[in-house]
Amino acid sequence: MATIIKRGNKYQAQINRTGVRKTKTFTLKADAQQWARKMESEVERGLYVDTSAAKKKTAVLFDLYQERVLPTLKATGRYSDKYRLQRLRAVFGSITLHQLTSDRIRRYIDNRASAGVSPGTIRKEVGLLSRVLNAGERDFGFVLPRGNPVSFVRLPRVEDRRERRLTLDEFRVIAHIPVYAFMIETAMRRGEVANLRWSEVDLSRRVLHIRQSKTDIPRSIPLSLKSAQILTNLQEASEHVEDLVWAMSADSLSRRFIRLCKRHGYDDLRLHDLRHEATSRLFEKGLSLMEVASITGHKSLQMLNRYTHLSNEHLLAKLG
């Protein structure tokens, strides 16, 4: 039975049934009794949902995600999500989960777009927000009364298909640097290159065994004569063959590449374009779709096609 207690000129209703304890104060005793009957009925029928967690600051959930979920992610994802999480906390951390509505998220998207942020980056940020909210319900016992608000938001469309190939001058300069020449030869992602260890390198068989990849699917990559020679030269000059092959982070690879492009005036060139270039070169060497996919690690042929653009010179040579 519910308990109704008069405190001054107010009435406090208390229920304690099957582990659910709730208290609420009313001006009228009738309202207190009506609320208590409704709450007890919902508890008995299994319809009661505790939404008190939604009154907590969103920052609490961000902190829980950073403390318990981020450490379980792969190194590359953990590093990127850490800084996206800081941005999201700065915008949404001071409001309650109840106040985190789809309208607020739409305004965030519009503001980021107005600031010149790319659609791809916005999608990653909002996608992380959605994962944080899902983890709150699934792992931390938070109940969102209206569900995940991100699910009611239309995300910006990404048009990131690129046809950028290296010019001959660009190739000569970039391939002069061993790590970038290695990326052009192997079509490896920057995170895979940064995490590559000597224990994964078999120079005698000219093959790499990639254990940690973006797709979580280990794969073996055959080494061309040039890429094998790059690693041989590097190994001979290295004093610690048990460590990382390149001894630089994924972000360091990107920063060095940006400085190189600025120094030589290469416009609209990104580090990821080296993977694009490498993939196209594999096709130009005559490898089939499945053979290229086994090297690059693309999970679908549709995705592989986005990275492939054969040079006009190569097509002309085949045409005669």
C-alpha cells in the first residue's frame, strides 16, 4: 500500500513495491492518492520505467563512456573518439539527457556545417553521440524516455568519392620518402602502417600478416620487390626489430604528409589518396577484383570501386 504523509500544507505520496521506491509531493491529497495508485498499478503490470537517470547531466554519460568503453576500442578509434568526445561534451555536457533533443542535435549539425566542417566529420561526431547514448541504455542503466534522439535526425549526405591520382612529379617526391613509398606499394591504411610490428613481417616469404585492421579481419599482404626492399633497408638500420616498424603514430603520418604537400605546393592531396593510388596501380598491374580486395582488405567490391581509377595512359596502352 502507498503511504500518504501530510507535511505542512503539502501531501507526500510514497510507494515501495517490488524494489521500486518513489516519492512525490502534492498540494492536494486526492492528487497524491491518484498518483500513488497509478504508480503501483504500473509497477504491478511491469509497465513502470525509471526515467530519473534522464535528469542527470549528459556529461555524466560522456564520462562513463570515456572511462569504460573507450579503453576497449582499437588504438586508432580510441584516439579519434577521445577528441570527438571532448567536442561533444563541450556542447552537450551541461544539459540533462532529458534536454538532449533531436532539435538540439539538428542545431549542432547546422552550426558545424556553417563552420565549414565536412559532412563526413559531422557524421562521425553525431555517430559517436549515438553510440554514447546507446551504451547509456545498454550498459549503464540510463533510460531515455523518448529513445535515442539521434535516430530522429537526418544526417548530412557524404559525397567523398575521389578521383585524385598522383602526378608523375608528385609520385617522384612522395615515393622518395620510404614510409609513403611503402604505402603506395602495399595499399595499407595509415593505422595499419602505424601499428605494423616486425613480428608481423616475414621478409623471407615476402608477406605481412596484419593482425589489427579497421575491419577487425586479419589478412596477409604480399610484398612487392620494392616494398620488401624498403623493409629490408629499414630493418638493417633499426636497432630494435621487436618494436613498431615505423615508430610513428597514424596522426604523425598525416601531419608529416600535410607539411610535405604544403612545402611542394601539392593542392587537394590527402594521405588517404596514397591508398587510392596504390589500389588503382594494383588493377593496372592486371590483378583481378578478388585479388586486389585480398590485398587492400576492402569488405565489399562496391567500396573497392570507389577507390579505383585507372589512368588514361594505362587505358590507352591497352586500347593500342
